[in-house]
Amino acid sequence: MRTDTVDSKQHPQHHKQFNKMDSIYENLDYMPSTTAPDFRCSLYKDFSFEEREQEREREREVTSPKWSKVLLTLLSFSLAFALGGLCALGMLYVNTRSDFISAKEKNSTITRELEELKTNCTRVKESLSLSVAQSCNLSVDGWIACRGKLYLFNSGKLNWSSSRAFCVSKGADLVTITSLTEQDFLVSKIKQTHWIGLSDLETEGHWVWVNNQTLNETGVQFWFSEGPTEPDNWKKQDPSGEDCASLGDSNGNFQSWFDASCKQKKKFICEKKNVSTSIIGTNL
Ligand SMILES: [Ca+2]
Ligand SMILES: [Ca+2]
């Protein structure tokens, strides 16, 4: 043990410090020589670690607000974009709704105009039919002269081939219908079903007029289409099917064409050119 050289009574502070240092040195003396340096190193290490922790804490204090600012900025931008998107969607919805309402109004206007046009068309059609009817006059031997053609509505009933043969014997043939006006004229004259000059006798489903014109060539056809459509080549009554066309059926549908068994006996319509007429360039 060391002997104090400073009087403790005269210098009490120094005495305490010396006592503390003595205590440390005494403890170091008790420690194994190998552990003493480690202990000092450990003290040094602990001191450095604390310093580093403090430094990190300071860094965190400095850096955290920066990251917070960045995150806040990003969040602000995201919110701004979201708000912008919502505004754009709102405007788009308003514009689309406005367009939809406008289109609806236009549609109603067009529908109204279409109805007016249909009404006008019906009036014109009626006037035209009247005009055609007025222009058609009874000619000799029961033939009706109408716009360059002569028509004969036969009240006797024959099968399709015999009907055609009868017409041919009169210098005519079964009627060919090549326009809506002609169709309307014929419809206005009949009260029962009549044979017309249309058949698919040569090739099933390929309908040809007696003058060899096809339906594509004439450009018009008036097959029944309300309910079971015609032609249907129905084979219940005649197993060979239905290969001849008539205007009207037995149920009173006189405005349409039906295919029927050629063996049926029906009234028929003959047609031939009216050579005495001066009307040129008619569609009838
Ligand atoms: Ca047929
Ligand atoms: Ca039929």
C-alpha cells in the first residue's frame, strides 16, 4: 500500500481524489494482469459505443425530418394526383352524361321525323296506287291494260303447269312481278290465292320467273315472313315438296308470296305486253 504524501486535513478534496484513484488502482492490482488492459479497453469501447450511439441519434434526429418531408411531399403529390383524377373523372362523367342526353334528344327527334316520313310515304304510296289503278283500264276480253301490259285474272282453277299452258295459249305467260308497284296493283285485284309465274322446279331453292329472270335480277321479292317464313318447301301434303309460287294463301294473306305444291288447283294471273300502248319506259 502507498502512503499518502498529502495531508488530508489540509486538502480534503485532493484527499478524496487520491482515495478514489487509489481504489481504482487497488482494484486493478487485484485483477489478473491479462484482464486489466481488457477492462480499460472495454471502458474505452463502451465510451466509443455511447458516442457512436449519440452520433447516430443525432443523425436520426437530423435525417428523420428529411425523410418525413420527402414522405409528406410524396403523399401530397399523390393526393393532388388523386384529386386531379377525381376531378377529371367528374368532368368526363358530366360531359358523357351531357352527350348521352343530347344523343337521346337527337334520337327522339330522328324517331319523330322517321314516323313523319313513314306517314308521308304511306300517303304517297296510296296516291301512287290510286294513280296506277286509275291508269289501269278494262280492256277487251277481260284483260286489264295497265302501264304497257295486259293482265288476265282467271277465275277458273288449274294446277300450275296447266295455268301456265292456258296463259301461253292466249299469247301470254304467268305473271312476273318485278316491282312493288306491280305487286300492289295485283294484290289490289285479288280476293283469293293465284298462281304467279315463279318456280323452283329445276333446282330446289333456286327460284326463277317464267321469263328466266332470277329474283336477284328483278331485285324484288315478297315472300311471306310473318311467322313461318316462305318458301318452306312443305312436304306434308305433297311429298315432292312445294316448287310453285302463288300470290296469297288460303288464309287470306294476299300481300305475300307462298310456295305451294304445283299440283294444287288455283286461280292464276296471265300477263302479256300491251302492244297497242304508247307508254314507254315503265317498270311494270
Ligand atoms: Ca321448292
Ligand atoms: Ca310454302
